[in-house]
Amino acid sequence: MPRFCLRLVSAAESIQKAVYELSKAGQALDSSDFSTASAVLGCNAWIVDVKAALSTVSKSAEEQNEADSFGTALASLQTAVSAKDTEGSKSAFVASASTLEKWSSLTGFSEQIKGL
């Protein structure tokens, strides 16, 4: 398999993992379980991996902008969860999910990713 194809497979796996982890964080936030949400959103490899995947795959300025927006939204989510800010956490969660969904649509990954 060509190296470029392997990078796309790896990116898809990283993005799918991020969707799964964000879903876990969202479920925790729905029940105001900041401890679980904080554990999911803490210093975890999936965060580094998804940011790298988005950056690697993004080719156009619009795709890169959405990748950057996801990183910003995710950082806001981490901050809000650390502060146990219920409304801020929910707002940042929606922003994170929305930007990841838009990025996936722009890049054609939306058909490969489950749960968006």
C-alpha cells in the first residue's frame, strides 16, 4: 500500500478515536461527571493524534482553518471542564463536535467516520 494511503488510514483511525472519546466526554458532561470528562480530555494521546491527523490531511486553507478551529474548541472544552463550568463545557463540546464534523465533510472523511 502506498505511504500516502497508509497516512490516510492512520488519520481516519485517529479521527474515529477522537469521535469516540468526545462522545465519552459528552456523556460524562450530560451527567455533570466532570471527573470522567476531565480524565477523557486530559493529556491523552488521542488529542495529539487527532490534531496531527487533521493537520496532515488538510490541504486547502478552509480545511486547515477548520482543523485549527477544532484545536481551539477542544482547548476551550478542556479549560471549561477543568473549571467545572457546565454551560461553558456544553458550549465548547458542541463547538468541538461541529468543527470536526465540518472538517470531515470538507475533506471527504465524513463517510468513513462513524458517530459524527
